[in-house]
Amino acid sequence: MELSQSQTKLVLDVNGKFICNAAVYNGHNYCAFENLAKRLDEYRKSFPVQDGDIYLLNYPKSGTHWMWEILMMLTHGSAASRPEHKHEMMLEIGFDSSAQESKGRRIINTHLLYEDMPPDILNNSRGKIIQVHRNPADIAVSFYHHTKSGVNGTALAYDWDDYISKLFWDKERMISSTWSVYTCDWWTRCHGNSNYLPVFYEELKEDPVKVIREIAKFLEVEAEQELLEQIAAETSIEKMKVSKREKEVEELGDSFVEGYTMYRKGVVGDWRNHFTEEQHEQFMKHYNQELRNHPELHQKFIKSLQF
């Protein structure tokens, strides 16, 4: 297999405005994790899969931390907050050796595009793929706050209007490409496969017990109603802000501005506090164009995208 070269670069717009630091792999921008290219090249040559693996594959700001915690609780049969952190099992960062040896099923998470994934994972029919899909307007708001003021040394030089009108739909400059490229490609390749479960963020927020029950069934995990209700309660944004804070600081403190947290709001519809009617109109033109060939996906988000 021919291995792809990558480099770390400053991502700028046409006027030289700073967007982010990125590791470029196969022409795609990713967070600038150390040794990303070497790690992914090794994984693409060979990756040690297991029958019980769970692959959590999300576009950034789609609820990865939230879902990872739900999956950890389900697979351990307890709603107690887990001491582990999802970064210990993130492909872009690399496995923590102690996490590899821990008991229980591996929950491997990533923001990689389909074509950059280890082939061994994609071909592991005994593994389970879970993907959380979130409406793009809320992702845009969350991503904007994250890159504008959250990450050390990478303050986005855009204001909100420039970000939403010029950057969010730009696949050459966004991390993990654009929401639409990432989402539509994974959906096209995986939707309908027996080992693939799409979870919609908005539905999980509306009825967490129901959706967590569906996840448990998909994973073939036994979970009584009481446990489902406990997991739903313990993985609320309010609870996780407290229960995961110490581990978050320990794992990510050097990367983030002091006081920043990955658990910002976690609500549906916060975009309405940011978009003007004109911005929303332009955003929806992009949305309708990008999802024109994916009517099922298009309809999933229409309600949550109404102004």
C-alpha cells in the first residue's frame, strides 16, 4: 500500500486570516496531533481488530464525548461515571496502553473521513459502527466557539458572519472536511449495513432512554429499564460537566485555554441565538444543495433547522 504523506500547516484563508493549525493527511485537515501521519500510516497497513470492537465515528462537535460515555456505561453494565477518557481510545491520538488492556469491549473513536480509516476496521464485519449525526447549524455554533476561544494558540481570526458564510462549507479549510462531505460520504457507504447504527443527536436529546435502549439492542447488551434511566440521567450535560471535569483537565488541560470545557451547552437549537434571518437563508441554500441527493438525511434535520 502506498502511504500518504502529511504535514502540519497553518490553515489560512485567501486574505491570510488565520483559521487553525492542522495536520494534513491525504489532503484532509485534521487536528494537529503529534505524529498523526506516522500513526495513521501504520494503522492503514495493519490494525489489530477484535470481534467485540465498537467504532464511534463522528464529525467533530456531534456529541462524541456524550456517546462515548453512554457506550462505556452500557458495556460495563453500570451508570457509574467512568474514570477513563475517550482520548485514550482515539485513533488520531493513539491508544493508551492501559486502555488497550482494560477489561470490557473497546470503544474506539475518531473524526477520520471514510477514506482515511484503517481498512482492517472497515472490513471488520464483527465490529459495530455507531455514528451520531447532528444538525449542521448547531455544529457550526459549537465549532465556532471551540476554534475561536477554546484551543491554546489557535484563536480563529474570523467573526461569526465570516465563519458561517465563508468557512463552514469550505472543504479545503475545515477540520475533517465539511459536515456535508463527511456525513454524506459515511451515510452512502454504511447506511443499511447490519453492523452500522446511525444515531441522531436531536432524537437522543428528546428521548434518551428510548435511543439508549436501541443502542443496547444493537450492541446485544442486556440493560433493564432502571439502568437505561440511570444512564440517561448520569450522561446529561449538567452531570458530565461535573463528573468529567477532573479527567478533562488532566487529559486536555495543556491544549485548551484555562476554564474552557468540551461540555459547553449540548442543546438543540442554540444556533437560533447566533444566526440572523439572512445568515439562515444563505445557510439553508448550502444545506439544500449539499444534501440534494440524500433526501432521507435531509428530512432528518429539517425540523431542527427551522428558524
